[in-house]
Amino acid sequence: MNFFRLVILSFTVFPCTLFAQHASIDKKVDSLLSLMTLEEKVGQLNQLSSDFAVTGPITKDGDKQDRVRQGKIGSYLNVTGAARTRSLQEIAMQSRLRIPLLFAQDVIHGYRTIFPIPLAEAASWDLSAMEQTARIAAVEAAASGIHWTFAPMVDIARDPRWGRVMEGAGEDSYLGSSIAAARVKGFQGKGIGNIDAVMACAKHFAAYGAAEGGRDYNSVDMSVRKLYEVYLPPFKAAKEAGVASFMNSFNDLNGIPATGSSFLQRKLLKGDWNFNGIVVSDWGSVGEMVNHGFATDLKDAALKAMAAGSDMDMESRAYVAHLADLVKEKKIDILLINDAVKRVLYKKFELGLFEDPYRFSDEKREQAVWNNPAHVQVAREMARKSIVLLKNEKLPALNQAVLPLSSSANKKIALIGPLVKAIGENNGFWSYAWPDDSSRVVSLWQGVINKLGNASSLIYAKGCEITGADTSGFAAARKTAALADILIVSVGELATMSGEAKSRSQLQLPGVQEQLVKEMVATGKPVVVLISAGRPLVFNWIADHVPAIVYTWWLGTQAGNAIADVLFGDYNPSGKLPITFPRSEGQIPIYYNYLSTGRPFKSDTDNTYVTAYKDLPNSPRYVFGHGLSYTTFQYGALQVNTSTISKDQPLQVSITVTNTGNTAGDEVVQLYLQDVVSSIVRPVRELKAFEKISLKPGQSKVVHFTLEPSAFSYYNDSLALIAEPGLFHIYIGGDSQATQKASVTLL
Ligand code: GLC
């Protein structure tokens, strides 16, 4: 066959193949559905957790395996391991129609190999790296019988009091959308049905990150326009990336619980966006509509959730208890049940579970995948890229910046603080504790030893615990410090202080850790502070008095090695903050893409009659996009290919970036856009593009961006995306304060 015939054939065959695959699954689904009783249909919409790894308030209600045998459970979450999933699947094969179970798990930032928490990974701004870690997580989870991960969490969050900021990609819709798509592609790989792909799940739909006061599960109230502009884009990006499922959210949105919102689930998701995957409720959220005061009882909740488009009921047992009766009483149309069941069965066919229910439960494959050294290396690389250098000043005595440290043996290094030898903490929330963690997870202490080859030049003092008021360890810490040339102080939260149901009203370092740092600074020795947390913390004294500060989040399995790589300069830090760091909880919500207001802030000295607090500087402690390097980068003049553009014309933008230091480094070049005058006021600037580049000392690179017409658009009150004629400013730089500027007029 000649080449052209082959090309033509492939174009004709390929879509047909894909179409044929879908058509054939649709046919199989329809024929299976026709055999199912009403009770069996309802059973497919019932998802229960195992008792092995509990991620919510568990209900003990007898033998679940019997219900599997009776076809009353369609999906299980929190069942881990090839052996366990196989044994449960064997029970499912005893049901009348032998419909296999779907196994789901919160594989949020790794499964066997734990990667940095998602907020830390977002600080890398490295989309291919984030896709890669999701890919590895999927490979490891799929080998352990898991078909479905409840990730990526794509909630935009502007309030670090909310513990779940750790689970997302921070405050920006553009960055969050880019990361959402990358993570979905990583989890789903070459597509559902491949043996190393898992179904991804965009959650929590929607606007869960805007919980009032940062209090988890709290109400959310905002204009639908703001919902479209800020909170929905990452979900839309996930849908366009082909995400297999959505999870709705605990919160009410403008007075309607998301689980009972037909606007969100039927009109928007399944209607406008034409989503044909599964919508699963969040843990018990169907039943929680009674607590919301939206449903009179569990039966009413089942009615409202199904009517609103929530296909599968996680853990509330409302569907399995009441849906059949609601159909018999003609309160729910069987067509709605059929649609939900078809969505579930479609995925089970697509996963190949009817051909081979055990294809994901292969213990040999599990062992091989679990111990792949390449996964660990990727974890180290991702951890290094996630670290953010917040401050790195010269010390007079040193006449150079404190970091990177020299690894020469004649320097005595003191490692001080409660997180120096911490192991499991490094995995952060939404990770799994494995029996061999003590040998697999690398502590800071072990990472520095690995770097130096031995501990001969190291000394250690814990100083204090993470929490509590006990300062009795300070004396030993002072003694240790006196023997050292430089002090590395590792402080932070407990890993369980951020995550679900972990909202905090104050964000200071817990316990007496800040006092420990003060003691160490008082010794007069050079001090480096490492802060580990799942969220922005407030540490003003440290920020003002310590010359070198490194934000180390929770970096996962390779934490200690990655931190040592940065401390000793084997990796030049390149992380940039994906979320604003406040000076005080009182500033929250504080984010970079705010509106100007009629009395915009001018300066801290001229702040009468302006939008500002009188009792602290108006700026955040660290801005969105902030992150230092061991080298310096210079931005040249910003070039645009035209000063006037029409509505359907892309704009070409370029800028030369030069590494003006003496160390190779990576820089995240960020492009922000301002619509100066508009019918609905626009943020003072918005991230519209970014590129992470690598430059050798002295090297320059011309970075090109193409701004599509959509970049100039925004949602108007009718929820139409419009671009209005007028002046636009473009800013490019290494953080959201970017100053290189050019202007264009949209005609
Ligand atoms: C939890 C979380 C959700 C998670 C689910 C299952 O409550 O809100 O993100 O996927 O329950 O663990």
C-alpha cells in the first residue's frame, strides 16, 4: 500500500475506530441495562468506603461484602492493594449479572512514591513535570487495583486559613487551569482502558475553595459572573482535557448545596459543557443536604441529588435506600436513573473490567511497579523544582549570600529544629503511610548526610517540638549552635495541620518555634530557616531578621535529598509562589489580581482615604509568582508586533531574558495583562502566559508569547465572553509585580 493510501486510510479508519469503540460500548451498556432490575441499577450508584483507610466520617452498618454479592454496591473507595481488590472483585463476580466493582482512591500526589503536595508542585510552574508525577502515581495506583483517583483537586483558593489550599494549585485561574489539564493527562495517560491509566476526577465542583472565612465546608456566595471568571476555568480545562469524572462539593453555592445544584451539574456540566462522564458526590454530601436545610430527610435528599445530576452517591446510602421507591412512586423518572447507570457502566466497559475484572489486580505487576527507582528519581527532581527561595541576603561577615552552602568538611553545620529528623511528616496530607517509610522517606538530616557523605561535620539539636510551650530544649540548641559555623533551622506545621477539615484562624508558626529561631539568630551565627507547611504561614519576625529563608512545603519521599540539593547548590532553586503570602491573617483574602477600587492604594506613607489597613503595610509578605534564584535575571524591553490589534488577531509579544549571574538557573517568565478601561472593571493585572526557561551564566534568550484574542476577553453580566475595544497594558517579569511594560490598543 503506498504512503498516501495509508495516510488517507488512517484518517478514515482512526475516527471510525474511536467511534466504533464508543458505539460498541454504548451497545453493550444498553444491552446490559436492559437486563438489570431497578434495584441492580440503583446498586451501581452506591459507593462505599472500606474501613481500611478512612477519609471521612465512617458508618458501621454490617457486612458490605454481602451487599456486593447482591449487587447493591457499584464502587468502593479506600481499598488498596492488588490482593484486596482482587478478593472483593471475586465477590462481585458472584452477583447475578457479574458487574465488576470500580475501585477509587484519593491518589492526590503519589501512591507508593509520594511527590510534593500539589501546592508545592504548582510552585514549580513546570507543567510537564506535574503531568509526569501524575502519570507515575497512576502507574503505581493502577498496579494496585485502583481504577479511579479522586484527583486533581482544582479548587481556586485565595484564603490560606482553608487547610485544603495544600491540595490545589493556588490562587490563579490561568495557572490553575494549565495545571488541571496537565494532571488529568498525567493520570489518564494514553486513555482509559490502558492498564496503567486511571480515571481522573475534577473536584470539588464548584467553588469549594471560596468557603467563607476559610472555614472548611462553609457557605460560598458570589456572583455567577465571578464563578465563571475565577472558579470554573480549571474545571473547564479538566473537562477539555478529557477528565473521566467530576466530584461535586460539600459547600452550598449561593444557598444551593452543590450536590443538589442542577445549575452546576445538569445545565452547566452535562448541558453546556456536554460532559458524559460520572458525577460522584463527595463523602456523604447527598445526605448532608438535610443538615444544609435543603432536604427534609434522606429520601428527599436522594430525590434532589439525582434530579440535580449527581450520578453516584458516596457514602450517604441515600440512593440505595430510597431511589427504587422514588421511581415506583413516580417521583423520579427512571430515565434519570438509566442515564446515571449508563455513565457508570460505560466507564467499567471502557476500563476493560467486563473482559477481565482482575486486570488491575495483579500482585506481580504491583511489586515491579512499586520498586521502580526511576519513580524515586522523578520524586527528587519534582521536589527540587517545588522549593521556593524566599530570601537570600549577603552577610557582612561572609561578603556573599548565605546560600548555597559550601560542602567543604571544615565547616561545622548545625541542623536545629523539630523537623530536621522528621520522616513521615514530609509526605504531607493526602498521602499513604507505608511500613517501610522509615527507610524510604528521606529526612532533612539524612539528605544532608547523603550530600556530605557522612555526618562528621554535622551537629543536631531538636530545640523544641512543633507544638507546645516547652522551651527546655533551647539550652541544648544554644550549646549546639555555639559549636557551629552555620545554623540550618527547620520549622513548620505538623503535616496534619493542613488538609481537609484543617482550617486555622491564625497562621503563625505553631508552638515556640519562632522563639527558637530568635534564639538561634541571637547567637550571631549565619542562620538559614527552612519552613515546611501545606499553606502560606505568617512569619514576619523571621522574614525581617533571618538572611536566608527557604519554603520547603511538604516534598514527599525525596524531601531531604531535594532540600540538600538546593542548600548545597547542586540545584539552583526555581520555584515561584502559586499563592500570595499575607503579612497577617487580617489581610486575607489578599491576592495579586485584585480590582483597583476608586481610591487605590498609593504608598504606605500616603494611605489616607485609600484602600488599605492603617496598622500594617498594604503589600503582602510575598507576592504571587515570587521566588529567588542563586543567579540573577535581567529582562530587556518588552516588544509587541503591533500597537493596535483587531478582535480576531493574535498579538505577538517577546522579551529578552539574560542570566546576569554566575550560576545556571531556571526562570519562570510571567506575562500579565491589564484591561485598562472596561464595562465591568477588570483586575489590575492577570496572568495570561508563562514559560519556564533555563539559562547558563551570561546566556540570553528571546521568549515569545502569542496572546490569542481570548486573552483579551472577559465574562460580562450575561456570561458572554467579550473583548472590548480599548487600551491594554502588558507586563512581563519574574513575579506578579513585573515592571517591563508595553501597551496595545484593541480596535
Ligand atoms: C473527602 C474529600 C474528597 C475525597 C473524598 C473521598 O471528604 O472531600 O476530596 O475525595 O472524601 O476520600
